[in-house]
Amino acid sequence: MRRNYSREVSQSLGRTRREFLRDAAGVTLGSALFRPSWARAAVASSKRKVVVITFGGGARDQETFMQEGQENIPHLMRELIPRASFFTQVVNHGILGHYVATASLATGVYETFNNFAAVSPESPTIFEYFRKDLKRPSSDAWVVAPSNGFNRIGESTHRSYGGGLGARVILPKRLLTAATSGGSHDYQHLLRDNYESPYFTPDLVGNEFELQQLENILKLSVDDFKSHAQTLSSPDELSVFIARRLMRQVAPSLLWITLHDIDVAHAGAYSLYIEGIRRTDRLCSELWNAIQTEPEYAGNTTLFILPDFGRDADDDAGGNGFQHHRTGDTLSRTTWMLVAGPAVREGVVFDRAVDSLDLVPTVGSLLGFNAAFAQGKPVHEVL
Ligand SMILES: [Zn+2]
């Protein structure tokens, strides 16, 4: 998997990102040694909550952090990065397919299953560690996932875990399909499921179970849901609407939201890709504001934002610029992570290499569970 990866290129990418952020968002380079002792004790661990936002399909720096791209991410640049610890070099050494990569982020192990199969991860997920160690009910860990292919991401097949210990997974598109009985053309733009493979079109038929989730858990009538959905312009807007509803009605302590609009880049239309980046930027800010205003989350929630991986470099013949992530080159593997919350230093950037697998042990240290089979290391700068 490391065939095309160069540590030097990755380091230099991280340093360049740091320079762009320092100039535009006024952040300073963080020292791993300095740690304010008051921060950790501020929130009792039993009250802490974590929200993780991942993007299925990152963006290149040209359209984001570089000077000419910054206009596409005003919320990240002006609202979020100045309030966050930002890691400029997060390296994914695994398979660059969205489901398998997101599952790897959630297990802390590079999963190796076929990306286009709706299977469970083999290693225990963050949700299982959290629920088993801390004895939390199923209502306390939720995933909002973009595609029906993600419906098994909440629970592994691991024999020490699995078996009813996972997260509840909500698939907004399936909810919408159930609410409209699969028949209405008004909602087709919200139901697009996969930008990569025309051959992978998972069954999105909704059923009675989804309608019960809608009414009993989200407290939404079918009619209210349908009329609200008509005001939304993309699948990610639908996901964020559902996530906010979950925060209000259920307030899970561990909430994982996977966005996917940027991956429209595969279709090759640059304007749609830019639109996806701008929308994602706005939706991240919307979720951050929801955390600040929902009483169950305000003051006790740490937010993690990270793309699953990046996109190919322009100069790679197989890469075709912004469009794909097929080469496994260093740019497509070197992404970033933003962490914000009450015990996290603000306006600080770190450019040491962090591994995609470090997320699970980091959340484990924060919430107080042991990610026993995860292979990453806690990112101590945010603990
Ligand atoms: Zn993709």
C-alpha cells in the first residue's frame, strides 16, 4: 500500500499547508511540549461527547487551503481553524476507497475488504469499544452515513465485540425513500448514492423500520420530513438535517457523520466539485454551530473533522487532477484533521505526521475507553 508514498513529499505538503494557514487564518505553530493543565479537568469524562465528521472524498489544496482556493472554504478559514488545533499531515496508508477507508478510520486498523461490498469491518469499531467499556446503551452511539453501502459500518464481526454492541446506523437516503415510497421524482437529487462506480447501485428500498425511526426517534412526521427535504439541495444537506435532528432528540455521546458531496468530482465537472467543497465547508460550520447551541452538546463536545483521504496530483498521468483518487500517490494519501472543543488549544497548527489510524485511540483517550485492537496512537496534542 505504501508503494507510491513519499515521506518527504508528505512532509513538505504539511509544511506548505501550515504556511497558508498561518498567513490566512492567523494560526501559530504548536509545540507538543506545552500543555495547559486546566484544560483536561474542565469536563468530567462521563459528560464528554464527541462528534466526528469525515468526508468521503477530500479536495486538493488548490481548491481549499492555497491562496486561490481559500474563497471556497470561508467557514473553515475564518470560524473553525482559528478555534481549533489543526494537523496538516494526516497520512492514510490503506485502500483509497470510501467505504473501506471510512471503516478503517472507525476501527483504527487498515481494513482490507472489497470497498464495493456491504460487509462489516473485521476489527472492532470505535462504537463497540465505547459502548462495551463504558456500558453505554445503543442510543448513545450513532452513525449518519451517505450510502446504503455503509449500513454495516457500525458493528464489526470481531468475536470479542460485535453482536449488538455497535452503533445504530441511520441512512438518510433510505429514510427518504421510505417516506416517499420510492416513487417521487422531486427527490432524485437527494438520492444519488455513489459517484464512482456505475456498477455499484445498492438497493435503497426503504421499509417500515425506516418509517419507525423517522417517527419514534427523530420525532418527524412523514409529511414534515418530505416537505423539509424539498428545501434541500444535496444528499449531504439531507444527512446534516438528520444529524441535527438526532442531536436534538437523542443527543448521542458519540456521533459520526460521513459526508460525500465533494466526491461528485468523479463525474469530471469542476464546477460541481467546487460547489461540493463550498457546501461541505458550510455544513461543517452548521454542525459546529449546532454543537454550540444544543444544550446537551454545548461546552462538553470535541469535534473532529477529517477527509478519509485526498485526491490525485495533477502531474500524475493516471490521476487526472481533481477528479479521482486512483494512483495512491502521496497527495491522495496526505490529508488533514481539525479538532475543536473545550479542552483543545485554539488557533494552533501541527505539522508532524499523524496516521489515519490515530483517530480511534485519540477518541478513546478522550472518552475513557480502551481501543484494544486499534493500531494507531493517541494524538497527545489534543488530550
Ligand atoms: Zn471517490
